[in-house]
Amino acid sequence: MLAAERKNLILEKLQDEKKVVVSELSVLFGVSEETIRRDLDKLDKEGLAIKGYGGAVLNENNNLDMPFHVRKKKNMEGKQKIAGLIAELIGDGDHIIVDPSTTAVSIVKALRHKKRLTVITNSIEVLVELTDVSGWDIISSGGTLRENYLALVGPRAIESISSFNADKVILSCKGIDLNKGITDANEMFSQVKQTMLRSARQKILAVDSTKFDHIAFARICEISEIDMVVTDVRPSDAWMSFFAEKHIDCLYGRES
């Protein structure tokens, strides 16, 4: 196994279990404990883990983001619930903008039965997912590829997206807070998402329940700029009252 593969698997284990132990990883991967310590050193330096005696814990700083391949495995059930709800909102022939979130990949999978959709995105993963769909127009924003994110950002992406007038934009975020609004971990992502919001008539926030009452580094917009919130479980009464006061529709999944 290559070192990069092993590091990715350690990241996935951290995401699931929040901590790892050197001795256990050594047995799991069939390498020395010193090799595992070097892997954890790298993750610590990248800000993804916090190394300690005998192992490491997940760095849950909300201003950091796991690589795409790790994030897409988190709360898969919740993302599928959100995708199912959003699929009911999209009609044949709609022009939609989707962001490079892992939730967006679940959403476009749920839309595959729709006809004549136009999808505008800066997500490499979404583009790959839709390569075999016929009868749709798939438009890439272009731009600069952001390492580990499978996302296109920068001035070219912003200029391209700003030239469209879509029916709906569906975007996610890193945090949503009653006072600080909707935020993301990275300024470049926030800038592209701001442009997406200006380029669509209906603005839909697709956000799983783990993002509520969290604040990330870069502001995307005020919550009042969103028309609808779609989430996996019912938000708290305080959030539901806030949405009602701001005339924001809120859809959420049924309890299992």
C-alpha cells in the first residue's frame, strides 16, 4: 500500500472514530509503529489531526476541511435524505447551479431521472457523475483546481457563473449560525458561492443537521438571503421560529 493511500485510510478512520491509536494502526496496515507516527506527523502538520501520546485525535476545528474523498463518506444517510427532498423541487427543463459540496453529488444522483436539465457547476465530482447522462446540458465553470477539493475556484470560475441566470441554486456550507449567518471554511469557496447566489432566482441551502449553530471562517451571506433550507432532521424550535419570521421555507427528512 502506498503511503498516500494509508494516510487517506487513517483520515477516514479519524473521521468515523474521532481518534486513532498507533499500535492498532500498525497491526491494521502491517507497518511499523514508527511509520504510523510519521503518517500522523504529516496529518498533524496539515492541521487535520492533533497528535498525542500513542495516537491522534481528529482536529474538529470548524475552519478546517477534510479532503473531498473523506467528507463524502460523512453522514451519507443525511445527505441522501436531503437529496430526495431536493429532487422533488426540481422540474424537467430546470436550469440549476450546484456547488462542489459532497451533498451536491448526492443531489445530482437523485436527479438522474429528470429530463432536459441544465446543470452549471464548479465541481469536478459532479461533472464526472454526470458524464453518462443523456439529454442534459452540463456546464463547467472553469477556473483553478483547488487541491484535495475537486473544485474549480478563482476569477475565471466567478466570471463564468456570473454570466448565467438559473432557475435555482443549491449550495451547502460549513456552518449556519443565527448571528453570523452562513459561512464556509475557505474564502475562495465563499466568493464563488456568493456569485452562485446572485446568478439564480431561487436560492436553496442544502445543509445537514451537523452544520447548525456552527461558525466557519468566511462569510457567504446572511440567512435572510436564502429562500429555502433543506436539511436531514427537523431543526430546533428556535431555528424553526427564525425561519418563519424571515419567511424562509424549511424542509426536513422524516425521523427513521
